[in-house]
Amino acid sequence: MRQKTKKALKFTADHAALALQMLIEEGKTVAADVGRALRRREETIRELRAKLAALEEVSGPAARRLASAGRKAARRAAPRARKAITRAQRLARQAQGRYMSAIRTLSQEARAKIREIREKSGVEAAIQAARKTSK
């Protein structure tokens, strides 16, 4: 079998036809070989088209199912509006934030004392004590 050339030849269709005609005239290539090659090319193209059509038939329903599932997932994953928190929840969260900022700079022993104050007297008293301790 002949090895492929390393350089890719760049011919137009007209140049290729002229070169083939010259080879046939010089007796280096037989016209029957060219005809067989062209028929093999056409047969290969028909086979590839048939395989592609079969693949499209098989994959069509699956592709539609995947697209539909993707659309459904996108609808399910759509962001939803958050439920508004109650006034009591908002106040509790704000108090928690003030408490955390007040004890942030305290030592472990001071934090333990403030924690006891919080359990006994509530968050506001603990915040005031933590602010006094940090000064």
C-alpha cells in the first residue's frame, strides 16, 4: 500500500480533473479504476447518510425527553420569593448580631461570664455587660 504524502496537495476541482485526465492519457491510471473509485465514494456517502438518518431517528425522542426534562428542571429551580420574617424574628436576629459584636473582642473567661448573664437576665443585659467589660 502506498504511503500518504506528508504535504497536503491543494487543488481545485478543475485542477484535479485535469491532472486525472493527464494520468489517464499517459497510461499511468486506468479510467476503470477512476470510475470504481468514484462509485465507492458515492456508496460510502450513501452509507454514511443512512447511518446518520438512523441515528437521528433513534436519538430524536431521547433528545426531546432530555430537552423537556431540562426545561422542567429550570422551572423547578426558579428562584422563589422569600417569605417575610416576623417582627419578633427580625428583632431577635438584630439582638443576636449586637450580642455577637459585643463579645467578639472578649477573652474566653469574660465570654463565659457574659453567657451566664445572658441566661439569667437576657440578651440586652448581656450586651450592656459585654460593652462595659470591653472598655
